[in-house]
Amino acid sequence: MKEQIGVMLSSSEVENRISEMAAAIDKAYEGKTIHLIGILKGSVFFMCELAKRMKSPVTMDFMSVSSYGDGTKSSGIVKLNKDLDESIEGKDVIIVEDILDSGRTLSYLVKLLGERKPASLEVVTLLDKPDRRVIPVDLYMTGFEIPDRFVVGYGLDCAQKYRNLPYIGVIEQ
Ligand code: XMP
Ligand code: MG
């Protein structure tokens, strides 16, 4: 059966919110170079849109972890697939992630990167599903709190599909 995608958050809603987030980060980090760490692959669209709107000097690196299989169920285990290219020692680091769900991925990353002596370490996500939290994570900022629905688009996938949708959608069977 062909999947129908409903719109949860339109392109303009997402983009307006990202502009607000970029301005708030610039204000809080005034005078600092911000080292953005994008978590592949889901964060890529959000990371680009956020970075494009930031006026602070920005450097970037990427990491890849997996906690989900190919479907919509968590495996519960976080695996490091690709580490950073550069050291983060002494840098003002912001981890940029698509969505905070159970908290397993981000709590693993905060612990791992926190041990590498960054000057500061914060987490920013486009989406937050607070109802699903298993492990608490301190979010510096999130774009939207959303209900417990599996979402796609803006980098988020279902079995690698739909990442390129320019809005946040929900799959309606
Ligand atoms: P945890 O549970 O570790 O999950 O906080 C974070 C990762 O799980 C993926 N995830 C989703 N991916 N639609 C997706 O496409 C969703 O609704 C969803 N919820 C969680 C995502 O990769 C995220 O980085
Ligand atoms: Mg992800």
C-alpha cells in the first residue's frame, strides 16, 4: 500500500523557528566561534539551515551513530559508526540533532564528547518527543515539542526514505 504523508509542521513553520533559534544562539554565544557537530544523517538539513542563519563564526564536524534499525523501532543500543575528524578540546561545541526521542543517542554523545574537554557543550535539536524519554537529556534548545508520532522529512527518514521532504510529515497508512 502506498504511504500517505500528512503535514505536521510546514516548511515555513520549520524555517521561521530555525531563524529564531539561530538568532538566540548568536546572542548567547556573542564573540565566540561555535563548533557545530551534526549527527549524520538526520541532522544534515537542520544543521545547514541553522548554520546559514547564524552570524557567529561557525566551524563544523560530523559524527555518525546508530540506535535505530531500518524501521521505526529502537534497538536500544548506540553504535559509533564515524567519529569526529577534529579534536573538540577547548571549543564551544553544540551537538545538532534532528530529534530527541528516548534520549539514548544524545546521552551517549554528551558523555562521550564531554570527556574530550570542550570549553562548553550544549545540545540543540529540531524536534523533541518528551513522552518517549527513557534517559534524561539537558536540551539547550529545541525547535518543537511534538507528540509521540513517527515523523519524517527535513532529514528524518523511514527506512532511508523521505529525508528530502521540505516539511515534517507523519506517515498515514
Ligand atoms: P533516541 O531514542 O536515541 O533517538 O533519543 C534518537 C534517534 O532516533 C531516531 N528517531 C526518529 N527518526 N522519525 C525518524 O525518522 C522519528 O519519529 C524518530 N524518533 C527517533 C532519530 O534518528 C534520532 O536521531
Ligand atoms: Mg538520527
